[in-house]
Amino acid sequence: MLTIWGRKTSSNVQALMWCVGELNLAHIRHDAGHRYGGLDTPEFGRLNPNRTIPVLQDGSNPPIWETGAILRYLAARYGKDSFWPADPGRRARVDQWAEWAKLNVAQAFTTPVFWRVIRTAPQDRDPAAIARAVSQLEEKLALADAQLSRHAHLAGDAFTLADIQLGHILYRYYDIDITRASLPHLRLYYQRLSARPAFHQHVMVPYDELRVT
């Protein structure tokens, strides 16, 4: 049984929960962070000295923190070879796209775009800064669009951990009120992801509790 700490409206928690759903793993999740609090308690500090979410504990094993590390652990322990290949060369091709998505897409979206649009009061928003951030984000998304013009998924023709790292951002990217570039292969890819039950359950989650009005 997996035990997970983290609120369902956290994008990092959503990546973890989507992975858990795809792998069909038994779990229990405890809300933590944002309005749920709990990160400053001694008990949570023993789980994660950084006091961030998500945190995962697999049975009686030591807790694991940092989303990328958690995802790779689950993929290696429970995933099929197509999801996280055993061969180092094939695995590296998946991992490079997973790292790329985390470092170039998730970080370019969450604070520069999502926070400025949703977690900032309307009177304090800077439309020019938002437009610049979206443009910089879409320079990276154009690379994914090109890759997806050749393959069904980000790292090739199979659904892999790389799709978790990129795909969990796309619901909010397509849902928030911004002007988006035409990235047709990315949009079709997002539509395919949206048809996956685990994506629908764990990623397409309302984020009204994060909205500043």
C-alpha cells in the first residue's frame, strides 16, 4: 500500500497520482499543503525535511520526496518495460524527455504563467509579462509539437513516464484564459491524454481553491 501526502490541486501531486492511477496501485492520500496545512508539523518534517509535497511511502520503506525521484521509483518498481525500459539506452531516451518536460515546460508554466493568471488578483496581473511568459513557454512546447508530429507519445510510440511529466501540465495550459499558439500535434496529443481514465481523474481537477479574485 502506498501512502501519499499532498493536496490533489498540486500539479506535482497530480503527476504522482496520475502515475499511480496508470499503474493501478493501491494507495491512500492525505491532503497536505496550501489551505490544508500540515507541512510545518514535526511529523511532516520527519517525512520530508524540505516540507514540500508530494511525499510517498511504500509500505514500511523510508519516505521519498521530490516528484521526479518518486516517479522514477514507481516506474522502476511497478511499471512495464514499455513505460520505463530496463535497457539503459532506451530508458535514457525516455528519461531525457521526462527531464526536459520537468525543467523546460513545468517550470516555465507553473510560476511564470499559471501563478500570474490564476494565483494573482486581477488588478495585480501584468498582461505583458504573461504574454512574454506564454511566448517563452511555447518556444519549448513547439519542440514537443514537432516530436509529436512523428510519434504518438513524447518519447516514442509507447506511453511512458515522459508523458506524465509533460502531460500533467497540459490540462491547465489549455484551460486557463490565455492566448495560445497553434500547436496542432500537441493539442491532439492532449485530447488523447484526456481520454485516459487516470488523467481525467487525477489531472483534470478543478483548481478554484487556488484562484485569487
